Amino acid sequence: DVVMTQSPLSLPVTLGQPASISCRSSQSLVYSDGNTYLSWFQQRPGQSPRRLIYKVSNRESGVPDRFSGSGSGTDFTLKISRVEAEDVGVYYCLQGTHWRSFGGGTKVEIK
Amino acid sequence: DVQVAESGGGLVQPGGSLRLSCVASGFTFSSYEMSWVRQAPGKGLEWVSWTGGSDGDKLYADSVKGRFTISRDNAKNSLYLQMNSLRVEDTGVYYCVRGDAGSADHWGQGTLVTVSS
């Protein structure tokens, strides 16, 4: 099974400052069709998960451009350029190349 | 607007059964893969099951294989999850999701399943 490891577990951030979350997979996420099926989700308190990024770096419609995804192979990053209060929540990475597995989550909170 | 809405959760004893339903609207249901994802209380997300656009291809997490069955009725725009031999560790919120891991773009609000004696 592919293990997805996120870090940090908790990320206190000052409003207006950048934030970065890492997601590492135990195997390469490049699929036989050439795509890399790595997505990022945001789960605000009391809400369902919402997709932010798909296939590493493609932003979902309606997602603010302060969110960006990057990476390749086994190493991926979600960046928030300037954290706003509405960004508080837990962020998960998800791989869909080998079955499907989520990272353990990163809790973003305001300092 | 694309919407998926789950129902059918509740309290059930260990070893019991429950059937979850998900009604979809705002898109051509038969053209989309659909999935179930769950979240134990205070924990992370776990992909449970997936089905293709027809009622043919199906996949399950090892943790539920042989106990859960995913199905769909495209005429009713509905997705189902039949859960048998339920265990305490199956407790959690179950989400209906449009798409697969690479395309999971709409999630329902979830339905809570509690397995307890």
C-alpha cells in the first residue's frame, strides 16, 4: 500500500503570512498514462472536504489563487501565499495512482 | 448546481447491517464514477469504495472487502452502500463523492454511522 506522509501535523500561521504543507508518498505517483494523481483537499471545521488542487497543480474552479500546488514523483507541496482567516481547517493530500490513500492531515490555525 | 445528498446513517449494533443512499442532482449521473469515503470521529479520511459509470466495475478498501457492497441505480440517480457485519471501527461519517480519487470534485454533507452495543 502507498503511504502518504504529511508534515507538519499542525501549522500555526500569522494572518497574511505564507504557509506550506508537505506530502510525501512511499512510491512514485506517476501513472502509466503519464498523469500524476495527487490532489489537495481543505476541510473547514464542521464541513465536508472541498477539493482545492488536482493532478498536482491544477486549481479547482472558484479556489482563490493564493493556493498553489507543486511537486513531482514522491514529493508534493501545497502553498498558501497569504493566509486568511477562512483558511483555518485541516488539509489533506490524496493519491489516486495506486488504489487511493489520504495523508494524515495538517491542521492550519491562526497564531 | 451539482449536489449529492446522503441518507441512511444511524445507530446499529456490532454485526448488524445498514444501507446508505446518495441521491445526485445537477449532472448526468450515469456518466460519472462515484465513491464512498468515510471519516472516523476526530480522525482523517479513508477511501471506502468506488464504482464506474455503469453498475459494473467496483473496488473496495481491504478494511471493508467482503462486508460492504457498492451499487448504483442510474435511473434513480442514486448510489448505495450496503454495509453488513458492521464493526465498532466502521463508526464515522460516510461521504458520497462524485468522481474517483483523481476527479473527486463534489462531496455530500455526510451521514453518521455509529456501531455500538
